[in-house]
Amino acid sequence: KTALVCRDLKGNTIDERRFGAFNLNGIGRENFESLIEEITAYLRALGSCCAVCIGAAGNSNPQMWQMIAATFQRAGIRQGKLVGDHDIALYGALEGEAGLCLIAGTGTICCGRDRGGRILRLGGWGHLIGDGGSAYALGRDAFAAAARQLDGLGPGTSMTERIMEAFRLTSREDMIAYVYQGGKSRIADAASLVEQAFVAGDTLAGEILKKNVQELVELTVATAERLSLQNVLVALTGGVLTHNHVMRCLFTHKLATVRPDLQCIDPKQDAAVGAVLLALSEIAMGGNS
């Protein structure tokens, strides 16, 4: 989805609207152009638009910005800014202040901003070579543990039965087909089963949770150290840290033992509001980017 928030120059919300997926690679050039036209038509209907900030995955694609800039120019939008979706999440979560934002959903990213405005992002390597601590990683480890048990190579775990029941699998062939014939979200869907198994006393599930928590802690600490951040807030967002109570508790406890100066909080604002705040800051600075 595309969440759009419109505010006036005093920061008052005028309107909010949702549009389709903002992903050039996912929806194709023609649909993407139609989406941009739809959004700019909506903005024109509200009045004179001074600035727009867009946070999107794939923002490094030069074609994306060229298409956006051309449409904005035709619409008379004077200032436009395209940044990563993690940038608006960070800015909204801390309302532009220095600190960290840890995003653990299907994938994982930690981004931070120092007191001089320098921004750093660590993680975000994707499920093939990264994303430790993500829902995908939790699900992958659960499926791997189940596979080892079915082959008689690993210890018994209730995660095997939970997986088979949750995804209506009856054989190893069913499990292989389920894992390899769908997208990574299929694997991530098993993350909640790890927590359920842990709460029920499953030792192996506990080991999986602790391993993934450790990866999140290492990512957070590394980001803080590279930005020389001390005594700042860490906004926790993403499904793993907002819906998985056990993971959040384990993470906050572990982080407190190694970096007690980093205080975990819920985001102050969501990513869409972060984009608005960035747009307002561009206007305040008189930027032309």
C-alpha cells in the first residue's frame, strides 16, 4: 500500500489517503506511472502542493525518480524528495531527533541519525544473505528444526507438529512444496509458531529466539557505535517487535545488559508522518532537492 498524509504549513492534517503498492519493480512501469498520476491529481484537488517527500523501497532506482520528477513538474509541485522507506520510518519514529530505529519485520534494518544529522543504515541485506532476527529468519529456523527432526537428525520439537498443523501439511513432500513453491512471506508466517512453542516450554524454540535476538542486538549496537551515539532512544517497529511479545521482551532485556544507555520505545509517529515532517523540513530549509 501507499499511505499518504497531507498537512498544511503549520503542521495541521488536511487529509489522509491510501493508494496501491508504490513499487516500480513489483507493478511495472505503466501501473507505476498511473499511480503517480493518481496521487498528483489527488494533491492538486486539495490545493497548491508545496513539497512532497516519498519514502519507498527501491528508491535507488534512477528510473523511479525520473518518472516521479517529470509528473511532479507537470503538476506544478515545486519540491520533491525521494528517500528510502527506512528514512521516513526513522524520522517519524524519533520526530527528527538523534537516535535509532530498529525495524524487524519480514526483514531487518537498523538505521540511526546522529546529532549532526548524519544517517546510517545497517542490515537490509535481504533473506538470502542477511535479515537475522526477522520473521523470515525465525520461520526458516523453525522449518529447519522440523526438517531435521523428520530426518531423525535433530532433537524433538513441538514446532514440527505446529508447522504441519498450521499449514495443513501431512508429509515431508508437502513441507518441501510449501517452502519452495511460494514467496518468503510463507516462511515468515511460521515466526509466531516459534513463540508459541517457547511459551509451551520448547527448548529448541528458545534457542532459536535467543539466537535471533542476539543478531538484532548486535545490529543495533553496531549502528550506535558507528554513529557514536550514547544515551539515545531506540524506536522498535516491524511485526516481530510489535506483535511478538517474547521477542520484544528478550531483545529489550539483552540490549539493556550490553548498552543500558539505549532506551527502547514505541515509535512516536509512523513512517507516513515521518515523510510529512521531512517535507516540512525541506520547506523550512528552502531546499530544492
